[in-house]
Amino acid sequence: MQLGLAGALTLLALAPVIAAYYEARSDHALVRSREDIVWYSAHGDSYLQGAGALTLWGDTLSRVEPEHEHLLAVGDIVLIISETRVVTRVLSEDLRASRRRIQSL
């Protein structure tokens, strides 16, 4: 229930941004071909890699291949952390409810 509500509120908050994106996309005919999508897409492991020019990560996570984008997606990390927090909260509430049911027996 709470997860669905959080998703709906997030979608509602992003609705103006999504609408502006699609309006700009249609106004300027910004459409990528299938080949462009494949060319610019990052691999799954590239979210754990950083370009050597990044001061924060340096060469620690850098495995730069010239044909792919390998910049660390900080936005994805924030999203993963927040989703993890929501899931752990829901699971902990379920665990507390189960303990209460067991104690009431």
C-alpha cells in the first residue's frame, strides 16, 4: 500500500517534467534510432565504473572503453538507496506486525 502510494506521488511530482520532455521532444523531432539507442546505452556494469577524469572516483572504478559511456550515475545510486530504504521500512513493519500476532497467541 505505502509502496504504491510512494510510486503514485513520485509520478505525480514528475508529471510536469515528463510533459515538458515529451513536448520538447515532439517540437524538435528528437527521436533516436534503434542503432543510436544501442550505441549510447550503458552496460549494467558501467554503473559501477567511473571515468578517470572524475575526481571523486579517479582510477579506482575506471575501466573506460571509448565506445561506451562510463560515467558513474549518481542519480541511480540515490534512487537505489531510497528504494532500499522504502523496502526495508515496509519489511520491518511487516516483521513487527508478525511479532505482535505471535505474541498475542
